[in-house]
Amino acid sequence: MLALFVTIKVKPGSEADFEAVAMKLVAAVNANEPGCKLYALSRSEQASTYHFMERYVDQDAVAAHRASEHFKTLGREMGQYIDGGSTILRLTEV
């Protein structure tokens, strides 16, 4: 299993808009990606900071996620609310 922990800072005041789009992505991933075993959004205690927790069966499932139309479309839509880039921690389950 592969896991990703993605940290995203959003522009202050855009939290609700970001969450609305991000939750559409969460729903689409969970409904359409059998190789993804966990895809969840969490709000951090730090202001305007969110975390995606992702768990995939293998690298092919990660690649399928990145290539999916819902990821491309909703990712672009989320981009307008993001303040800077994201930080991605890649993990391999033991």
C-alpha cells in the first residue's frame, strides 16, 4: 500500500469555497477509484490549512487517480483557492 499526506494552505476567507469543491473531489474519488482505499479531507488546527489523506493499493492506482477527469477538473477548480503550493509526504506501508 502507498499513502500520501497532502497539506494545502488556502487563501484566507476562501475556506468554505475550497471545502465545497474539495468535497466533490472526495466523493468522486471514493465512488470511481477502486484502487484508492482512503481519500479524506481534514481541516487542520492551523488557520486555512487542510490535509488530504490518501491510501492506494499500488503506484498504478496513484497514476489512475492523477489521470482521472474528476481530479483534473476539480483540481483546477480548487486551484483558485490555494495559497501557494502543496506539500506531499509519500509513504509506503510496512
